[in-house]
Amino acid sequence: MFANYLKTAWRNLLKNKFYSTITIAGLALGLCVGILILLWVQDERSFDRFHSKEANIYKLENRVGTGTSVQIWTETVSPIAMLAKNELPEIKDYTRICYNYFFNQFKVGDKTFQEGNKYFVDPSFFSLFDFGLIKGDKQNPFPDDQSVVMTETTAKRYFGDADPIGKVILAEDDSTLFKVSGVVADFPENSSINYDMVFPMTLYTKRFYDGDVARFDNDFNQFNYETYLLLQPGVSLSSLATRIRKIHLRMKADDTDIAYLPMPLKKMHLFKSDGTEAGMETVRMFTIIALVILTIACINYVNLSTARSMLRAKEVSLRKIVGAGKGQLFMQFIGETTVLFVIAAALAMVLIPALMPVFNSMSGKELEFDLRNADIWLVILATIGGTLIVSSIYPAVLLSSFNPLNAMKGKISAKFNDAFFRKALVVTQFAFSVTLVAGTFVISRQLHFIRTKNLGYSKENIFTFNMRAMQSHFDAVKAELMKQPGVLDVARSNNSTIVNFSNITGNTNFDGKGPDETFMIHPAAIDEHAIPFFRMQMAEGSNFSGMPGDSLHVILNETAVKNSGIKDPVGKRFQLWNIKATIIGVVKDFHYASMKQAIEPMIFYYQPRAFNRIYIKTTGKDAAKAVAAAEAQWKKYNGDYAISYTFLDDSFDKLYRSEQRTGKLFNIFAGIAILISCLGLFGLTAYTAQVRTREIGVRKVLGASVPDVVTLLAKDFIKLVLVGIVVATPVAWYMMNKWLGDFAYRITIDWSVFAVSGLLAIIIAVITISFQSVNAALVNPVKSLKQQD
């Protein structure tokens, strides 16, 4: 019997090639895109979950500051993990991670390698996490301070196919030799922790603290360490955080504004330690988009199946008269849907690997469509199975429920003859599509707003790099650079870049500051040329003069003045660390970070020994000459070291790379949603023209023109599209207003977004409907009137 169902289903598909093609195309495209998006969602949700102990691993973070200066710091002080483990039985183990900025260039034989992704770690790093050593001793990964563990890929770059264990690399920064003591598998792509080389934390102690372990174990000033704790199961996190804070205050009583926040490792990628969402909102949005596209594809099938139910009424009735039961008919139509879905799914399986490279490029992922992966099959089966169930049940119930006698007479029960349900589905399709289109316009406008907003400084045609040995020869370097036709100006700062001042401190004091008040501020050392170089504007006071006395001067931004409450700031005292300085000027606010965050307090100070970063402004057409001139000066003072420069425009774009990718994907998804919706509309229009063939013939005989016939067939569908637009408008406004909520500086969503989105949907719908309507209107009315039922 089942074989007969399949045979009947296959014959029905071949008999109705036009409708079968439309349905299969829509389903295949929907399944392909839905599976791709859900694979992306699955990857995002899988971050850091491959560790066997992940349920009990927590990252320790801090909330510091008071009032408007409250900050979340992702790094802690060094001693807190060790002290907490020694005193609190809930903590089984810990590991700390710190960036290695001491060594940047390594040499093996005559090959030189520039490295940026390198860190110091505790030995427990390899027992806490499942970054298993392929070679080396997990219990003793660093036999001494001159050991290094590197990934497989890094080892292959350095030593080719030779065994790296015991091999020596030279750190050219200060001629330190390191012996490879271990090789770890490349860190998974879905890991928040991803390094190329790791060095022993004891070496950091020697370098930063001159080997004074006691200072390292009691330093409550340097928040430089990512700290991870392995906890006993079932620990109360709030209680643990309170007791860790007490340990901190016992060691440093004046840090009254500090709190500790244990962050679950499995949430670290998508949430912040204070519980607010980070990437989770995007994951949720993409999940909804996948479901929307799959729903639109399902609606196509349901609409075409139910619309054509009238044409199959007599077939069903004959089957019932000759003895077919309702259950048998139900299974027959489920079988037809299954055959159609198998074909669509097979086509989707062909499309997915073909489109995967494009999708990866747009999403910034490295997903693989490996059918040997059980997780991929989970997504595929869940997607296809869920879509099949949703699409098949209603049409099967409808077609198996006809009264055979009434159907033979052409009289079908009103509840099935009523097209309200089908119209509601068309409205739903276009409501979803218009929502996505409106989303693309909002994202595009916000990105345009970011690109065109006055940042308060100039970033065009400026590149920057750390000077290293050039620093002590800056005057000579600048003199040579200024001779070059492509160089307009040169300035210096400390290691921060103007696009993203990440340094922050609460070690400040000024008149009027309360004893328990914390005032956080972003510090940056600049020379006297930097403010005019970047075309910043002074709100009051003056710039640095370049004289030695500037070491006791500071310049605040407007937000720092406002938040500190300092009145008439010029001439007032302001202490930064141990610098008891005088405010000589106030610079107008400028956007030195992403527009997702409000401008925060900023302070410029003058300290020539800290000026290790150079900025070079060029003309657009002579940028290559300016870079070549900078490289020549670099080689003169830095020998074999490779120069690594960055244009500020590129650094600025990186701040919004995620939003740019979201915008591109939204464009594609909106286009696909419209396309699938129009495939359904195309099929429904063709069906309507088919069942109204005689009516069209009569109208043409009575004098109706082609436009009259097109209007007759199109007007009802256009009404449905208009209703879809009305439904979509508040939904799109809510969703995109929530997305814009992540930005401190944002556009206002106005009515034109929905007007343009709706107009675009109407134009596409009219074109789609008109194609079939015109064909129907051009048919010879004599042939139309002769058509048999």
C-alpha cells in the first residue's frame, strides 16, 4: 500500500509540473537558507561547550566604580585567584592568562616570524581546559621559564614536518632562547580562548616584577589577568562573589567600589558578566529569521495545496466511493508531501555546500558542511522534519475530509471553500517579508549614520604603528618623513590608538571628589602636535606647548568635566596616578570608541617617554609613498623587525564589522523571503487565472481590455499585500528599535522606512501577479469559453 501511495504521489507531481516546480523551488531555497542560518546559530551557541568541565568553569570579572563611573572589567588582579583557592573550599582550581607583550618577533634559522597571538598562562591551563597536548607533559607543560607551547599550525610554520619538541626559537626582542616543550591541537573555532603560543606565568613574574614573587602575589593594583575558576558543583555564585570581595578588601581596604562577578564559561561568548546580552540578541534574531524563511516556504506549499483542492475534489470523492477510508486518504496526501519534501531536501543538500563558502565569507565563520558530523544531522533533520510536519497536516486533513457526494456535484463544504485561511497565509508571508526589508533599511541607515557622523576628529589617510627603537630618534625620523611629498604631518601618542582608547583608571583625584567616590577616566599620552593633527577642537583653554612643564599639565574632554562636576576647569588641579597636574584645557568630545557606547571621560597627559606610537598623515594619492618612507625609517632603526602599520579607517571599520555582516546577511535574507513569497504568489495567480478562465473569456467577449482583466486578477492579491504591510510595520519598528538600543548614538526610525519597504513589496508583487495575469488576459476568449471542467 505504501508503494502505491508513493507511485500515486509521483504521478501527481509529474501531472502538475508547473505547481510542483514552484513548490519544490520555494521549499528547497527555504530549507537551504534555513539550515545555513541554523548551523550558524548552532555554532554560536556551541562556544566553549566542548570542555568536559565547562559546567563548573567560571571566568572571574569585576564591577568597579560608583555612580556614572561604573565599569565591567574582564580582567582581575593576579593574587585573588590563589588567595581564594587557598581559603574557599568551593574553588577546586584556577588558571590565569596574561598577554605577552615582551616578545613579538621570533627567529628559527634564517626565518623570521612576527607573532601577535601569544600569552602567559599558569600550568593548570592544560588541566582546567580540554586543550589537550598532542606532545608534551600535561602535568608539567613548562619544565622551566624558557619553555613555550605552540599550536600544531604554528609549529608547522616554524619547523615544517620536523618534530618540534626540544627545538629552540630565538626571541629577537632581547635574544632570549625558548625551547618548545609542547604542541597543542589548534584551538577550536568555537572557542573564546584561542592562542598561537603560550609561555609560563613564572616568566611574566620575572619580567614584570624582576622575579619578586612576593610582589606578584600581593599586587592588587594591576588588573591584567583573565582569571578562570573551577568550582565544586552547586556552588552559590552570589555567596562566593561576596567572600572573594571580602578577601580583596582585606588585602586592599580602599577598593570599596569593587565587586566580583563569576561568569559561566558556557555563557561567556553571548552574555556579559552582569547578565546583559552581548551576542545573544543577534543569535535570537537570526533564529527568528530562519524560522520566518522556513515558515514562508511552508505557507507556499499550504497555499498551493489548499487552493488546488477544488481541482482534486472529484478524485478524492471517487476514491472514497470505491472504499478508501479517511485515514488512507490522509496517508496518501502525507505521502505526496513527503515525496515532494524529499526532492526539495535533496536539492537543498546540493545547494548548501555550493553556497557555504559565500555564507562563510559574509558571516565571518568557517563552518563546514560535514555530513559525518552528528550535530549537522541534528539541524538538518529537525529543520526538514519540522517543516514537513507543519506543511503537510492541514492540506492532508482538508483533502481527506470532502463529502464525496457533494464534491461530485461541485458542492464543497463552505468551511473548506472559504479562502480566508489562504488569504491569512499570504498576509503572513508578506508581513514577514516586509519586516525583513524594513530591517535592511534600518541597518543600512544606521551604518551610513556611523560612517558619515562627525566623529570630532579626522581619521582619513592616517596610518600608525609602534615605533620601537625609532622612539628615541623621533626628531630625526620626523624630519626625514616631512621631506616626503606624501607626508602632511606627524604626531605621537602612547600605545593607545585614537580609534579605541581601551586603557582606563580610577586612580584620580580632584577638588570636590568625595572620599568614597570613584571617577573612572580613559588616559592617553599625546604630544603637542596630536590635537591639531587630528583636527580636534578645543572647547576652552589651550593645547600642550611641548615644553617640559607640560608634564604637570592635563587636558580633559567635555564629558570628563561634566561628570566630575568641576566648574571653570581651566587652572584647577587634577591628579592622575601620582601626577599632580593642572588642567590647562578642555577638548570637545570626540568618538574614540564604538558608537554603541556613550562618550566617556577622557584625559590627555604629556609624558614624552611614553610616546611609542607614531601617526602619519598622508595625501590619498601619495599614501604608498608615505608608507614606503615610513618603512625606510623603520628598517634604519629596527633592523630585521617587520613593520606592522594600520590605517585608522580600517581600525574604525573593525569596530562595526559585526554590524556590517548583519546588514549584508539581512539584505540577502530579505531578498530570499521576497523571492519565496513571490513564488507562492506566482502560483496562486496562475491557479486563479485557471479557475476563472471562462469568466475571463466572457468578460473579453463583452469588451473587457487586457488592463481590465489584469486588474480583476490582481486587485485581491494587492489588498492582501497591503494588509501584510500594515501588520509588518509595528513588528518591524519594535524589532529594529530594540536592535538600535545597543547604540548610544543612533538614527530615529521614521515613517519613510516602512513606506519605502511597503512600496517595494507592492512593486514586486504587482510585477509577479501581472506576468500571469497578462498571459491569461491574452488568451483567445473562444478557447477560454470552450475549456472543459
